[in-house]
Amino acid sequence: MSSLSHRHLIYSYTVTWVIHLAYLAYVGLKWKASKKSADQ
């Protein structure tokens, strides 16, 4: 039982980090694109 909950905890953390990193990458790309278009 403990190994199952431990695996679930690691899975939850991994999914959360992936979502956060994907969101940060998306925001960063949007920010870079908006800065580049503002420079022109």
C-alpha cells in the first residue's frame, strides 16, 4: 500500500511539474513574440 501511494505521489508531482513547465514555456514564447512585434 505504501509503495502504491508513494508512486501516486511521484506521479502527481511529475504531472504538476510538467504542466507548470509547459505553461511557463508557453508564456515565455508568447512574451518573446509580443516583445519582438513591439520592437518592429
